[in-house]
Amino acid sequence: MSRLVVISNRVAVPTADAAGNQGGLAVALLSALRENGGIWFGWSGETTPEFTGDIRTTQGGGVTTATIDLEEQDIDEYYNGYANRTLWPLFHYRIDLTEFERDFEGGYRRVNERFADTVMPLVEDDDLVWVHDYHLIPLGRELRRRGMKNRLGFFLHTPWPPARLLTSLPSHHKLVESMFAYDVVGFHTEDWLDSFRRYVVDIMGGTIDEDGCATVGDRTVRTIVAPIGIDTAEFEAAAASPEARFAHDRMHMSSTGRSLIVGVDRLDYSKGLRERLLGYERFLANNPDRRALVYLLQIAPPSRADVDTYQEIRSDLDALSGRINGEYADIDWVPIRYVNRGYPRSELAGIYRAARIALVTPLRDGMNLVAKEYVAAQDPEDPGVLILSSFAGAAAQLKEAVLINPYSAEDMADAITAALEMPRAERIRRWQAMIENVRAEDVFWWCRLFLDALEGREVVGDTAQIG
């Protein structure tokens, strides 16, 4: 069996202390690496005065990780710049926030070249190489230029924007052209895959054959839909852990009989947090008799603090939550508990189980695993209600959630009302349909699906479709 080489911007180093807090992607990739052998390569998160290409290797839990340090300029231009101020907003349909700077693009190209130069000596002839996410789109091209003949796969964890938006990127043609260096390119949903194929046909003059392979000139790439899942069994077990029970009981004791509505998101404009607070405020305005019967716990750990846009989001949400609390709070009740910190996964599982409603309402999201974690954490005898944005990739699988337009305050307010009034039998019926999907199409299923495609095997899935 071939070894697996995983390449991503950051690396999850397996340690005993981190085991309970690793995300689903890390769990799946570490599992695949243990099964196949291989290396996980990426940036250490540390800076160096001058790039040397020195590799720091760590071995633990049957997995080898290899990391490099980057220069401050690399981080400013590649990570904070092109990745998170150009591609991230553009791929989430926020062209109004997209910054087009030549220096950013230069840094992005330079770091991808440095990744290629550094990882090449680590790759053996028969290895499968799997590159992840928007930070490293051109990496496959750089590896091919250095003579790599291995099977190369790329998976995009964000949405792929419509052609009319992508063409606003000055180097859009070159960026997409670089993806044809891969053998397989994967997306979470049919929508994101269709947008990619439309660009190939309409902008590049390419073709899509009946097997879903995209061809431009003499280059062909296999394109697939492979929706990522969570480690469902682990999360269900976490929801029954002592830490989760303590968090669950703590929420109930502090709620004094009120229904908990929960939101858990990184502090990011794509998550629709402002729109969520305004929708919740509309619910309070429309239902004065219900005000003191509910409260919203919004957990929003900061991210990308060095990017100005994210500093503005935090200030805006601080002010908005304060205004809503000032207008609607009573001496024994505050409508919003707004927390800017993260919590271990076991505690989150207990909070999810305590919540009557989860608001998962991004304006645009490649998948959104919080929605699946909420489903996995529920009490089968008395599950809560998932209110889910139609614009999250998860909506394609979790069709029994209460699907809403996150831009509409009225839609969100009505959904909260409907969720609070929903009979237990209906809540159980909806939950059972969703948990079946979350269990069947978990993160290990996703990992096998992509690697089977990368090895050239025929793959059959109920939801995922191999093009």
C-alpha cells in the first residue's frame, strides 16, 4: 500500500494532551497516516528571520509530522495577505472585502515554491500526495515543475465562487490552470463543483466528459464531490463524558429553566454573526411574551487578529450585543451571553446537548462541521432543533434541519419560534434522519472516498458523487 503525504498550511502535531481537542479533519488525516504510513507537512506557525528550509520532524502516535518556519514577510503576504485578504473573502462571495495587492500574490507564489522545494526530498516514488485548501492551490504545479510524478490530489475546504466573481481576481486564469497539475480535485458539494466546471467551460474553453473529468488542452483532472464529516463516534462518546455532563449541568443550572439557543463560530464575517444577532433581536421584538424564556449563548473565539477586517468584526459585535442586551435585558435576565473564547470539544458537546436550538447560520460556508457536531451531541429521547443556513455546504446533507435564509431577520425569527414550538415527535423524526447521515458519512468515510479516487478506484456513495 502506498504511503500518504499530507500537505496543508498548518499541521496537527499528535500529542497526548491535544488528542481530545483535535478537529475532525485532523482526526481523519492522522488516522489515514497511521493506516498508510507517511508524513504530514506544513508551516509550524513560527517565524524565522531568514527562511532556511530546515525541517522540524516529530513522531508520535504512529505519525510523522514535518514543519518549517516562515519569514515575517511570508506570513504577511502569503497568509494574512493573499490567503486571508484575497482568496478567503473572494471564495466566500465577499468581493467588497477582497484586497488585490501584487505583493500579496508574490508572497503566495513564493511560499508555495518554498513548500515545494522543501517537501520534494521527503516524498518517495510511490507516495500518494494530498494537498489541502486555498492556501496551497498552486503547489501541485510547483511540484510537477520539480519533476514529481506521484499521484497528486487537492481538496478545497471552502466554497468555490461563481465564474463572474472569480474573474475579478487578476490572476484567476493562472490560478485555475495550476489546478490541472493534480490528478483529482475535490469539493464539498455539487454547487461548488458546478461553479468550478462552469469556469472551466465558459472561461477556459475546456470540456467536461461524462465521467466528470475536466479537460483543458492536453491536461485532464478528475473532479469529485466529497462532503467532509466529523468523527461521529468520538463526538457521541464525548457527549456522554464526565466533562460534557458537567458542562451540560452547568448550563441547566445557570439557565433557571430558560431554553438555551447556542451558536459556536470563529469570529469571521462569513459566519453571519451580525445577521444572527439581528435575527435574534427580531425574535425578541416579535415575541415579548417569550423574551425571558430563552437566551442566546454565542461563543465566538477570535481568529486572524492581525487582519483589520477581523478587528472591525469584533468591535461591531461587541457593540451590537451590548445594545441588544441594554435594550431588552431585565434585572434577572440577559438575552445574549457573548463569549470570545474557545472551549474543549468535550465541553462543547455538553453545551450542544443542553441547547434546545442551535443557530448555524453562515452567509456562505464550504461545509460547517458545527452543525454535524450539534446533531451528534443530542439526546435521542429529547433532541434539540438545528436551524441551518441554506448557504452552508452542510444543508445539502442535513435536509431535515430548519433551513433558512441567514440574510433575513424575519426568516430567522420565525425559525426560532417554530423550533421552540416544535413537538418532541417531530424533533425526534428530524434528528433521526440527520444522525443517520452524520454517522454514515463521517470523516473517515470522506477520507476513504477521496483516497480511493486518488488511487484511481471506482467509488460509490449515497451522497458523494464521483465525476
